[in-house]
Amino acid sequence: PICITTLVSATGAVGQASRWEASLAVLQRLGSADLVADLIAYNTVVRSYSRASLWSLASALFASMRVISQTPDLITFSLTLSALEGRWQMTTHLLEALQVEFVPDNAVLGSVLGACGQAGRWEHALELIDGMCFKSLQADTMSQNLAISATEEKEQ
């Protein structure tokens, strides 16, 4: 018999090794065995995609979670944001969706600022730092450095 705990553990192990294909195969195996993948399994696959720089697959898996009634958590949002890399418009859209359900944390802020910086959108990064969505956060050193980096890249 197939044990869901074993399959989720396997998903985590291959995800740690950045073997996204194997991680996805384990997730699919859950479905074929009439088992329901839990949030940990989905987050592990999104993490694998992020490590492999497969932003489109991470984004698609994130979107599919709602279709199958699996609600993403703050970790899912953060992992997906991380996978999006320099796609600042997509990260901003995902940030808007996140704010409906969660209060963004410094990890989320860092991911969004990093994407803005990579895209040379320093104005947008500064607006986010000053914006209402992060008023409850105290920007940490990493977030402040990302904002500074975004402005420096624009000046060069």
C-alpha cells in the first residue's frame, strides 16, 4: 500500500535535490493513487520549480491549486514570488492576490523588491516600501539593501 507520508517525504527529498521532474512525478503519483496531495507536497514542488528557475511551471501550479480546492498559504505565495525572479509585473499581481488573504511579511517584501530591482523598476520598489501594504512591516536590512540595489541599477 502507498503511504501519503512516504510520498510527501519523497517529494521533499527530490525537491531538496532540485530534481523538479521527480518532484512533479511524486505529486502526480499521489493523484493516480487516489490520494490528495497536501499543502506541503505542493509547496515542495513549487520550491523545486523555483530552484530550477521554472517560473512558468511554478506559476501554473500555484494557479491550479485553487482549481482543485487546495488553498495556498503564505509559504506558497513566497515560493511562487521567488520563482518569478525579475518579472515585476507578475510579482505585483501576485502580491495583490496575497493581500486579500494574508499580511505580507519581510520574505514577501524581499521577493517583490528583488523582482523590481532585477527589472530596473526602482520607482516601483520605492513605492512598495512606502506603500500601505507594508506599513505594518519594519523593513529588515535585506529589504533595505534590495531597495538600494534597485535604485543603483537604475542609475548605472
